[in-house]
Amino acid sequence: MAILALDLGTSSVRGLVLEADATPRPGVLARRRVRLTTGEDGTGTLDAAGYLACLVECLDELADGGHLRDVDLVTASAQWHSVLPLGRGGEPLGPVLTWLDTRPEPAPGSAGPADPAAFHQRTGAWWHRCYWTMRLPWLRERAGSRVVRFVGLVDYVLDALLAEAPMSVSMASGTGLLDLRRMAWDAEACALAGVRPEELLELAPQHWRGRLRPEHARRWPDLADARWAAPVGDGAASNVGSGCVDPSRAAVTVGTSAAVRVVRAVPAGAALPPLPDQLWRYRVDDEHVVTGAAYSSGGNLFAWANRELRLPAGAELEAALARSTRDLRVRADPRFGGDRPPGVAPAGSGELHGLSFGSTAVDVLAGLMTGLCRLVADDLAVLESDVDHPFEVVLGGGAMAASAWWRGAFADALAPRPVRLQRNPEIGATGAALVALGRVAAAAHVGGIGRTDEAAPTNTVGGARPH
């Protein structure tokens, strides 16, 4: 048996084939980059139809290469918080609002939850522009046509491919509308969102499995009998793939954005642990929750600096960063994309301090990257507030694999905690597969974790040419 893992991210769509133990097959990767539309007003959107077309191209490429022949299970790791309004015929009534979009705001005169603290404990979320409680009224006002249903990006994609596609509890938890204990849509959250149950998808039952529509089964006959698992939120999947699945370990993941998270076993119906005011909580699956903090800045800090500043490359950049750190005077607020919840700072809140005529482009980059390290360290301390020991921290994600200097900066910022590196570059795909296999607890023993000063191996999965 093999597993097809789909990674439905903000900057790319990827398809990988894994062995039955969730280990990626070398060289089996299809990827298409997607265009995220951003603007100074806080826009952060994707084109739904174009996104689906990219996924179809990935599946075609894998099929043409003969890589889908023994696939029995299909899993997906998908971005949380996205939302798309649909019309009567299922057509999109605008672009997909991603987690990066900071434009939604409450309508004049609208009020939030009656008891904000109880609402936060119940849903793991806040009345905030990142969640559907505030996004749906804002989108409905701008739709131009009657909205029949609201879906997430992954739900739109899977509905086009599968005979049925209910919403997973993991993806539903990222909307801010789910009662995490009852595993049902929360009545107060839905009232705040101004949404009726028929305008939302049904929730997938535990162990749900889907099948391809007949026309797609004919296009990809190797997937005709494959079972499709309910998708997993990307942050949850990354924790599982990093081996951080109990309160002894926290995952710090830095890809396009960044997050620090801890997973706990909390079955549906069980009492939820107290949730600190500064942290969110979502579902991994019916048996586990993930708690943490997220940031709109991550590897995109380097991408911006590399685009706008005259930076050296490769080993020369790493050496220059090391020299800069010896006397680092540039300090930065890295919130270029604004705050993730519960913060409300808008896009464009990044700041630089301590610049002089001697400051270099590398100094600016070092200030930005260490600024994110400090934000993570502060929130990690909050995560540890209800345990009697410091966490072991596992770094993961593409940005961590790419920069030994940044790994060292995190190790310094998070000291005296032990800090290690998950060298597997495909933590999201691996994690989603382990969730689908019901092996979340076993992920504590996942391979690939080593010292932060070890060279991260080349991505042996990435044998396919990028697009």
C-alpha cells in the first residue's frame, strides 16, 4: 500500500507519494506554485478555480509518471481559516480569503460574544477578522449575489473531486465556529457569523472515507478504489510530522509563516484543559487538540529581504549573518503582514529600530529573523504555564531546513530548553498521513529528529522539477 499526500498551502500545491509507514518516496513530488494576491490594504487572496487546476496538474503528473499505481489512501494537509462564498450553482462569488487577509472588520453596531472568555474556552477562537464569525458577514456584504454556502479552500477542491466531501473537524475548528468539546457547530458563533446550518457543510464523522467522482476515477484509474481521508489543518499536521504529539514537546514550524504549538490527547466529549487568553486551540482529529500561537511572518521575511535588499547568497549569507549577530544592533518588529489572532495590528505593522549608516542589508535580515525568535519565545513561555517542566522544542519547516544560522538563533532565544531539528522536509504530508492512519501517538517516535547544528539533508523527495 502507498499513500498519496496532498499539501494544499498558500504558496504552492504539492502531491507526494509515501510508503505505508508515511515515509516519503524519493523523487516522487509534483508541485505547482500558486499566485497569492496581496495588497497594501491587507488583501491576501487566492483564485479557487486556478488553485484546483494546479492540483489537477499535479495529479496528472504523478499519474503520467506511474506513481499512483499502488495508492490505497489519499490524505491532505490544508491551510486553516480560508473561506470562499459560493452561489446557487456552486460557483465562487469572489476569491478565496486566506489567513493572510486582514481586511474583514465588524459591521457598525455589531457586538461580539456575550461572554468572551467562555466563548474562547469553548471554540478556541476569538471574535476576530481571522475567523468566520467576522469574515462571513463581511464577505456576504461584498458578494454581489446571494451566498448559498460558505466553504474553505480545501472543501471547494475536494467537492470538485469526490462524490461527497463533508468538512473535517480539524478544518472546521479553524473557522472559529466549532464547539471543540461537543464537536458540533457552536450556536453563538454561528449567530455572530450570521450563518444558518444549511449554509455550512456537514461535519465528517470519525473515520470518514471518500471516493473519487466517476469522471475523475476514469481520468486517474489508479485512484478509482483509493480511500480519501478527511483533511487535516496544516499546523496540526506539521506537529504530528515533527513528532510533537504530547506535552513533552513543542513544535516551532517556520515555512511561509510561523507557529509554536503543542498537541494533547483530548477525545471528543472530554473536558478541555484551561486555555490561556493569548493562545488559540483547534482540533487535530476526534481524539487530539493542538494549542498555540501563529505569526504572519516566517520564511516570507527572508523572501522579502532577498527580493528588496542586496543580500549575498548561500554560505556567504550564513557567514555574514554570523558576523552580524556578534554585535546585533538592529531590532525589528516582523509583523509585516499584521497580527494573527488575538492581535489586531493591521498589515504594514513591521518596524526597524537601531539603524545607522553602518547598518547593512544582512543586519536588517538578522534583526527581522531574531525578532520572530523573540515572539516565539514569549508565546512558548505561555504554553508552558500549565506544565511543571520546560518543553523540548523541535524546529521544522522549509525555512528551518534552509538556514543553520536561523536554527542557531532559535536555539539561543529558546534556551535553556533543549532545541532539536526535524530534518524531514515533508512534515505536513507525513503528519496528515499519520493522522489518517490513526497513528498520532506513534508519531512521538518518528525519525528525522537531530541536532540543530547538523546539516539538513537535501530534499530527496523533490526530484520532480518545480513549476
